[in-house]
Amino acid sequence: MIRLLRFQATRVALLSCLLGFSVTSVHAQSPERLKAVLSDSGTHQAAIAGGKRASSFCANCHGVDGNSKLSEVPNLAGQNPIYLLNQVNKFYTGERKDPWMEPAIRLLNESERLNIVAYFTAMRVVPARSGSYSRAGEQLFHRVCARCHGPQALGGERFPRLAGQQHTYLIQSLTRYRDRTGTRMEPEMLAMTAGLSDSDIRALADYLSGLR
């Protein structure tokens, strides 16, 4: 699998140079096109079916139904469609960095990206953790996070769903924002995580990963 991804990434890079292709030319209409697809039950179901076929390579890490197999890899199931599409497009353009996601996403055309988003966001989230409810985490979430991520942590077009997210992924992401060691530097997250202790971050992860 790793060898295949490396080969595919090399192929994309070579083609980009030879053809003068710019990955920054992502269709600006993608979110509006996705909204149109989701608004019609027929096209929505067709997109889900197409996304299931196109997402086979995603299943190794994110799970067949978007519920991740690995605690350090995020769930995609139940995510807000526009938010997820925007993140996919950021990987496509290189605005968001990841050595595996960038070359993988660049192998997909716009329709495939839209379909994959439609598929994963239609899947039901399986909470990543159970029996670890944290009252401290709940209180901290409503004080620090709920304004953007929503009172039930379901997110929206600009902010991701956190409910049911993978425990280790949450800890790693919050820690990177707090310590400013990651590649993502959203001002809101840098400000909100600046004062969090390790125990605060763990409490948030305990609470959020158990939500439905």
C-alpha cells in the first residue's frame, strides 16, 4: 500500500511538471455544487454510491464506513459535508499538508471528491470511546469550544464535528495547536488552546470521544 501511494504520488508530480498543471486550480464552485447534489435525494444517493466505490483506498486508515481503524486517524463519518469538502480541497491544493493525504487526494477528480464526501458524511458515527465520561471535560468544552463547534459538538461548515471523534487524534490535535508544533495554525484554535493543560486536553478528549 505504501509503495503504491509513493508510486502514485511520483506519477502525479511528473504529470504536473510535464503538463504545466497547477493543483491550485480547484473548482471554486465545489461547495455550491455539493449543496446542489445533497439537496436532491436522487443525486445524493447516486453520489453516496459513487463515493463508496471511490473511497476504497481511504478505508485502510479511515475505515470502510468512515469510522477510523486507528485512534490517531480521524473519523470522517457524520462530518459536516461542506467542512469535509473544504478540507479535502485544501489537501488537493497543498494548503493543508500531509505526506499521505496530499498525493492521494490529487489522484481524484472533482466528482470523485464530491462523491467521497457525500458517502462518508452520510455514515453513522460510532463513538470512539465509551464509559469514560468526563464532567470536567464537558464543562471545559462548553466554556471554551461550544461557541464554534456547537453545544453538541456537531460542528458546521467552518468547524469540524468533534462528537465521537478518535481519542488519540483529539489529544494530538489539541496539543499541536497549544504547542504550535503542527502545520495548521487557525487563529481561533491557537487562542482557545493556549491556556489548556495536559489534563484539560485529556478531559476534553475523554468527553468528546464518547459523544454520539
